[in-house]
Amino acid sequence: MSLPVEGSTVLVTGGAGYIGSHTCLQLLEAGCKVVVVDNLDNSSEESLRRVKELIPGKAENLSFHNCDILDEAGLDKAFAAQKVDAVIHFAGLKAVGESVAKPMRYYSNNIAGTVTLVAAMERAGCKSIIFSSSATVYGEPATVPCTEDFPTAALNPYGRTKLFIEHMLTDLQASDAQWQVVLLRYFNPVGAHPSGRIGEDPKGIPNNLMPFVQQVAVGRRPQLSVYGDDYPTSDGTGKRDYIHVMDLADGHVAALCKVRKDEDCGCITVNLGTGTSTSVLELVNSFAKASGKEIPMQIVARRPGDAAEVYAKTDRALEVLGWSAKNSIEQCCIDQWKWASENPYGYGGPE
Ligand code: NAD
Ligand code: UFG
């Protein structure tokens, strides 16, 4: 059965990155033409080369512009090469700690970058945007699961950029009903394409749990620090909603279907999560089983700003997008390990 996105042209900012590369693949599978705009700040073109290799018959439907979203002329050139039906906007900086140390870098790249992108879209006559937001906009939620109408809060400059861009795009759509805006709030993306050819390749020391566990398993880091075992959870460690990156990618295809078939969709906010949570110890055990490796770990103090438990209410995603996550945490670990064991240094060589 063909999807309503078949034949659509989608400009994907940040398409060479972790979530972007998996989404490009699923868009190509669904019959879209994909135009990637990425400045390779946190990625390499190798990811796109491998996406093409995974989809041999449709590789010519992917084009790449090495371009910063702050570069007006570069964006105009990327839009001018063909008529673009919708934009999926992943490009952004995402390291929470770095955003505290270098806030202006985050405000410039994420917020000014989005302003520049929206202006280029208006010049090109494209008024449909799907934006990568984050569960970070729930701050430390008072209860779980998080529904989309929960109060929002920002705990750091990174979170403030996500929240501000959400407000900005909401105001834009309210000012002009021709705009279609989908704000996707991701929970914790993990895993990799089951082929093991594409996956997450963080630069430096990973901030997030799964890539850190992966690097311990392949011997790049001696042990995992578990941030606290005295939370009010089943085993005392923090619990999160880990979502397989392929499910997340399919969530973007579902969002694109929505904007392509419902021109009056307006502005929609949707959680992309699984609706269940997994503790740090459960994730480590699952990864140890998938990899056959022991994961040395040490319990250390809580990380400031960490909530005990965060997971998504997923009803709206099913109702509005007809989408739900399919993969278990076990499958996430199996696919993460295939990627890690076959690419221990990601797309590059040893540091
Ligand atoms: P990533 O760093 O792998 O991908 C982001 C891509 O954007 C990279 O390829 C980078 O080179 C590119 N980029 C950054 N600034 C740019 C600029 N000014 N111009 C052009 N390209 C630029 O990150 P990811 O994990 O794939 O995340 C994608 C999006 O999803 C980000 O906006 C991130 O904030 C959001 N998000 C990620 C997570 C997560 O845990 N991975 C969770 C919630 C939301
Ligand atoms: N954790 C450890 N040790 C580590 C890293 C993490 O014990 O080395 C624990 C954390 O305390 C937390 C859980 O593992 O309980 C998950 O931590 P992550 O850093 O992987 O994920 P967070 O949920 O804290 O935050 C991430 C991003 C946020 C984003 C959020 C939801 O960093 O920006 O996912 O998308 F908002």
C-alpha cells in the first residue's frame, strides 16, 4: 500500500545526524525525495553514504547540501534546487552541559538557526514543518506519564531553546493558517538500524546512558557511573522511556503523512515515546545480555536536575498520527550492540 507521502520532497535539516539519518532512510523507503541540509558539526557524510547503500534502488533520491541553517544564501540554494513540500527540522545542538557553559552558542545555533530556516521556507513558499522537540520541556514532571498538556518548564539553556522554538512555531501558525506545524517531543532515543550500518556516533564523552554503556562494553571506557540508587523507583535507579530510533523515524513518516493528507492540521504537539519506563539497572542488564559483556559500574551521587521517572502518555500519537512504538528495550539493546560491535569507533577511527 502506498503512503500519502510517496512522491513528496522533504528537506531534512540535520539529516546526517543520529535521528536524522535513520529518518532519511525511512523517508526514502516510503518513496520520498530527500534533501539533506547539514553542516556536519556533529556528524559525518559517511552516515548518508551508508543510508544510500541500505537503499540501493532509491539512492539517487537523496541529495546533500553541506550548509549551515544560519546561512541564508545556502538555504535558498538548497530550496531552489526543487520544490520542497515539507521540512523536517532536526538541526540543532543538544548537549545539556555544554549549553550551560556556552549558552549563546545554543541560542544562536538553535533559535536564530530556526528563525533563518523559517524565513527561507517563506521565501520558497513551503509552510509545513515538523520540529524535533524533547521531553526536556516537561522539566521535572510532578506526575507521570507526561501528557502533552502538562505545564512546560526549561531547566537549562538547551531546554529553553526547545521550549522557545515550540512557542515561536506555535505563534507563527496562529498568525497564518496556511502553516502546518508538528512539534514532536521525543523521549529517550536509543538503538540503531538492525543492519548495524548506521547508529549514534557521539563525539567525546557521551552524556547519555545508552552510548556510555555501549562504550564501556567495547572497552572505550572503564566503567559506568550510575547516578543514584536512592530514587523512589522499583530498584532505586532513575527510570526513562527509551524509544528505538527506528520507531522514532517511523513517527516522522507518520507526521509527514498527517501534514500531507490534512491541510488544515494547524499546530499539533505529540509525544513520541513508548509509554513504559526502564531503570538504569534494567537497561544495563538488558545490554549485558544482548552483548554477552560484563558492564562494570559504580553507584555515585545523583546527577543534579535528574527526575526519578519520566515516561510518555502515548494516546495522542496513536489518535492523531496512527503511530505507536513497536520495539522492546531488549530489541533496542540488540540493535545498539550490533552497531557498537561492528563500529566500535562509530564512523571514524580510534580517538
Ligand atoms: P545529532 O547531533 O546526531 O544530529 C543533529 C544534526 O544537526 C547533526 O548532524 C549536526 O551536524 C546538525 N547541525 C547542528 N547544527 C547545525 C546547523 N547550524 N546547521 C546545519 N546543521 C546543523 O543529534 P540527534 O540526536 O540526531 O538529534 C536531532 C534533534 O533531535 C536535535 O534537534 C535534538 O535536540 C533533538 N532531540 C534529540 C534527543 C536525543 O536524545 N538524541 C532527544 C530529544 C530531542
Ligand atoms: N545515567 C547514569 N549514568 C550515566 C548517564 C545517565 O546513571 O552515565 C542515568 C540518569 O541519571 C538517568 C538515566 O540514566 O536516570 C538516563 O539519562 P540520560 O542522560 O541518558 O537521559 P535523560 O533522560 O537524563 O536526558 C536526555 C537528554 C535530555 C532530553 C531527555 C529526553 O539529555 O536533553 O533525554 O529526551 F530532554
